[in-house]
Amino acid sequence: MCGIVGYVGAKEKKEILLEGLSELEYRGYDSAGIAVIENDKLTSFKAVGKLKNLQEKTKNYTSSGFGVSIGHTRWATHGKPTELNAHPHLGKYSFVVHNGIIENYQEIKKGLQKNGVNFLSQTDTETIVHLFEQNYPKEQKAFEAFEDTIKTLEGAYAVLLISEVAPDTIFFAKSGSPLLIGFDNEEIYFASSDTPIIGKAKEVYYLEDGEYGYVKEGKVILFDKGGEKSFQTKALTLDKISAQKDGYRFFMEKEIYEQSRVMSETMMGRLKDECIDFEEIDEAFLEGIENIKICACGTSYHSALASSYLFERLAKIPCSVEIASEFRYKEPLLSKNTLFIVISQSGETADTLEALKMAKKGGLKTLAICNVDNSSIVRTSDRSILTRAGIEKGVASTKAFATQTMVLWMLSLFIGRIKGTTDAKIAKSEKDAMLHIPKALLIPDGLHEKIHRLSKRYLHGHGFFYIGRDIFYPLALEGALKLKEISYLHAEGYPAGEMKHGPIALADSKLFTIALMPRSLHYEKIKSNVEELSARDSTILAISPCAFDLADDFILTQHDSHPMIEFFEMMIITQLLALEISVRLGNDVDMPRNLAKSVTVE
Ligand code: F6R
């Protein structure tokens, strides 16, 4: 989703901004822009589409010498992805970039229009720069004008503003959307996550909600509602965790193949000979916990849903799961004996972060399962367990889902052990199964090629139903989501036993059923459900270790000893199927239309 970079100093600013924005590219965007003030002169460039269009437009521009600069990649929320709607937004003498949503922008806009302000874009962001310029003439004090502006805004924002009236200054503010400041002596950087500044800044400060201020002469002056405040920076990692495709066609493909290896990393040091241990959590933290509530969005929600079966079955602890955007507004009843778990690959998902804050406010113990250290969700929760998937660049999440599910499976056994509710024999057989997971995730010779060949039959039709039972139902949801995201075909995940209660009415030869048929969990039940669909002429692709005559297409799986081993093996097959269908349809696999990797708006 939208990305922000900023820089104050004497280096070539265009390069710093474009490099920084390219580090944020994988998060998804549809236009980009930069603005620079040097020698008291404002310059800006914007372009729709990929960053290379902006690079092309700026190729004859250089900006050496001291100056201030801001850049942005935009994922459209208010108004189409056009050049006018791209950031930075210009007033008469100032530029602003913004992530988040200004909820009261209509009201502010009306007031400004009454005063004769002309708006060029359809965005909420443009109100910020006009409001600043309306406030400035009152006292001719730029910071006070910025402070008044920020105090008027409602909603979520990370904002950088530069102005010809203070040509050596960047004004900044954060509430709800991530923003950080990087330091390398007198050089100051801004970014919406740390990747753009790794290798440039040595120290970092992650702004808290409600903080704002300005940078001038190599110094950051920070405020919150209590007035000016001091702050502590911390060392920024020096390793650039950049990801390359390593010979694969797409990041998503590479990430699918990486899953075997990263799952070993997820288990490392946690899966011990005698038990499962998480150094991030101690017994005291779980004291008084009688149930679990998990909140997440999208793929992370599917992982949560799968784990709810495991928490109840293996740890014997009641577990409920909620979509974060629903949870936020349902006026939930929270009780202090609930462990509140949030799951997020990026650690920046606005809905999940807000749900977490609500739980904290309600006095619940909170735990984040996350892939990004230092992310907003990790910093906000009481405890966090990192999934160790490594950077995930494909917008369609694959290895993040696998590692989240692995952590949650381990966590169910860990909690069951601490609470004394998991039978030792069961714990041992689950642990043995875990050790098989890296092997089950190796893609056998010929499987990918088979899925590639098979995929040509699944490019049309009037829809897909992915069906499964028990933990294979969340996997069906996830398989359908993967297909939707990158093929743009309509797909639904459904509990297999529920089809006859309505959706079976859709069954005909053009309805594709992807049937997840594990041997180790309710095989006979799912088999009957698939037979019901076959009898109504639905085209069936069965994924199973057991031969199934009624399938039109069949993918034979290798492992059948344990439901979770079958789960992960089938997960890979559904991921490869989505990938191959998307490739055949000529879509952008890694950056599918309309999607963002880090969803920082609600
Ligand atoms: C799907 C996908 C999204 C995310 C969702 C939550 O492939 O990536 O559905 O899972 O936006 O994101 P995180 O996990 O970063 O909170």
C-alpha cells in the first residue's frame, strides 16, 4: 500500500527518493511522485503506473546541494490512479505526502472551498496542504501552522510536508499509519518502513501515534500532546534483507519453493527433543488464561481459523477467531481471561493493529504472530513470536501463511503443555509430525509440470469451489483466495458438508470443484460430499493420496500419515495451481491489480 520516503541533507535527493520508493514497490501502488526544495526552489514530478515511468520523467533532473525532499507511492483510496491524484500534492508553495485516510476531509474541504481554495485532485490528502497554507499567513509561523493543521485532522495518517516558507525543514506527523526517522549524523531520512533506509541510516526512531514535529539543521524536534519531548533512537540493522528471484520467474514462485527451508527456520530452537518451547512467552504470561481469541485479516485470518481447530483439539482451550475489520466495530465483550492473539505478515495491517489496541485497552494479554520485527503490531503487543519466513515480496502470501500456521500449531502444543491439558502421547506424535513438514513441502519431480499442464483446463467456467472439512476448510478458503488474487477468476472456499445447503445449486459442468481429500481426516465424509457434486456434473479436480474414480482431474499426494502433513502438502498444490492459472492468463503474478502487500488503511 502507499509508501513514504523523505530526506534532508546534501546528497543527491532524487536518487535517494527513487531508491527508497523502489524498496517499497512490492507493497503495491498505482502511481508515484517526488518533490524537492533546494536553493529555495520547489520541483516535483509525478507519474502513473510503475516507478520506471517516474524514473523516465526525472532522468534529466539532479538535485545536489543541501535541500529537503519527499516521495510517495500511492495506492488509490480517494479518486482514481491519475497523475493529479498522485502525491506529492501541491498548494501554492508547499507539498505534502500522506499515508492513511483523513476521515473528516470532506468537512475540511468544504471550509477551504468556501474560502476560495481550488482543489485539483479527488484525494483526501490535498486538504492537508491547503489547510496548512490557510493557517500559515495568520502568524507567519510555519511550525505553528503545521501543528494547527495536524490538530484538525481525524483518521489515520503519516504525513510529510515541505514548504518554500521553511525551505530547510520537513514537517512530520504520525497517527495510526507507520512512520520512522533514520539518522546518519546530520543526514535525516523518513520512511513508512525501515527497508528504504537500511544501508543509509545508522540509527532509527519509530514514531508513536500522536507524535509530530520538524527537522531542521540536522536536528529533529519532537512533540506530542504534552509538548516538546525527548526520544531515544536505536541502532538500525545494517543488513539489507533484499530478496532476489534467484532464477525463478516470480517472487511468488520462489517463495512457494522456499517453504520447505523456512519452515525449518520457524521450528529452529523451538522444537526441542523434550518439548516445544517459545522463549518469547513464559508460564506467568499464560497464568489465568482460559480461552483464546484470534484476530487477523485475509490469509492471516485463514491461518487463524485453521489453528482454532488445533487449539481446541490439542490444547483443549476454547478458541474463537474474528476478522479484524468486523471485530473493531461489533462492540465486542472482552474478558481478562482471554489471550488475544493477532496474526499479521506485515505487522502493519490497520484493522489488525486497531483490534490489538482495543484488546490492550480492555486489559487483555496480547500476543502477535508476525513476520516483521519492529513492525507496528510487534511494537504494540505485549509479546510477539516472529514467524521467520524472511521477506515476502509476492503480494499473494504463501510462505507467510505456512509459517504462521506452523507457529500456531506449535503454540497449541506449548499452551497445552503449560496448562497440562495435552496428552503426552499426542504431544509426541504431533512433534514427530512437525519434523516431517520440511520434507512434505519439497516439491516432487513432475508435480509442478503436471499442475502447469492441468491448469489450461481451468481458465474459464463460471466459478471455482474449493472444498474441505475441518482444517482443510480454512485451507480451501486460502486456496480460493490465492486463485482470486492472481487469476481474477471467481473462487470460493466452502466447508464441504455445507455445499448441499445451497451452493450445490450452482453445480454443472462449468463449475470447477477443487476437492481437498486427505486420508487422515474425515476421508469418507468428504468423499460423499464430492460424490454429490460429481452426480450433478461439476468438474472435479481431486487432491488426495487415495485414488478417486469420479474425479475429472486428479493430483496424487505423497503423504497420508497426519492431517497437518497432508494440510501443508495440499497447500503447496493449491498455491502452484493459482500461480499456473495466473501465468496462463497473462496476469502480473507478483503485483496483481488492485492489491497491496501492506494494507495500512481500514
Ligand atoms: C493474501 C494476502 C492478504 C493478507 C492480508 C493481511 O495473499 O496477502 O489477504 O493476508 O492483507 O495482511 P497481514 O498478514 O500483513 O496482516
